[in-house]
Amino acid sequence: MTFCLSLILWFSFSIFQNPTSKPNELPPEWIGDWAGTLMIPTAKTPQEVRMELHIHPLKNERGYQWQIVYGSGDKKNIRDYKLIPQADKPRVFVLDENNGILLDCRLMGNVMFSQFKVGDVLLTSREELRDGKLFTEIITSRFGSPRMTGDKGKESEVHSYPLQSIQYATLTKQRSN
């Protein structure tokens, strides 16, 4: 029993490690300019928006540029963020939106996770580097009126929150000029 538990813990820990990077750095494969199409499926009219993600080490400070660009031309929306590694917490980062908003992020293997609440909306963000592509996804749910099942008032009471929306993109690394 003890051997099985040890094996499970070792396996769980090892699959979230990335041997090509230091614990407080992004893996080098993440660095670069990424581009693709953001898909926003809706019941009425699905939307497609050009998306770019620029990830580069910051000059003169610790961390990374994490610039997201939505759209193109006159409708281009640029979001300049910083991804700051937390020195005392391996694989933990803070996304600084440069407007007073700080989001906690965690790199587990090749997947960056972040979860935050704005108003009564819970957002779960996920970026995964796989097969040379960066897959990004944001799922939103509303806290307003959950479905409550199980033993009401007990630990086994379950609150299910309806999915509000999903956005996803497959980004490809762009060649340097």
C-alpha cells in the first residue's frame, strides 16, 4: 500500500515537471511570437478573431512580456501584461495587467493555469504548449443560480455552475524576421 501511494505521488509530481527549464522560468520553447485565430462559439453567430501572443524576457527586470493582441488593423486591441515568476514558489507566476490587477498563474508541466472571478463570473484560463503549438482557452461560468444537488447543507452538497462561454485558439510560433 505504501509503495503504491509513493508511486502515485511520484508519478503525479513528475508529470508536472519540465526538465528543460528552471523552476522559476518559463521553458524556452514558450518564448517567441505566436499567432492564430481565436474561436468564440455562440448559439447565434460564432466569431473568429485574429489573436497573437508575444512572450519575451523583459529587459532590465525579472519576468516576461506577455502581450496579447486581438484583431488586426484599426480594430487591433493590444494588452500589455507582465508575467512575473515568484521566487519562493517554483512554477508559480503572477500576471500583472499593469492596471492594478494581478492574476495568479501556475505552470504544471507544459500547461499554464489561471482562475479568477470578475463580478459573478468565474474565468478559467489555460495555455498548453503541445507539439510545437500553443493552445489557449478561457472558460467562463456564472455564479448566479447554481444547480444544487447531493446532501443539502453537508459536505456532499454539490453546486454546478452553468457554462457561460468558451474561447479557444491554436497559436503557431511565427518565424523571426
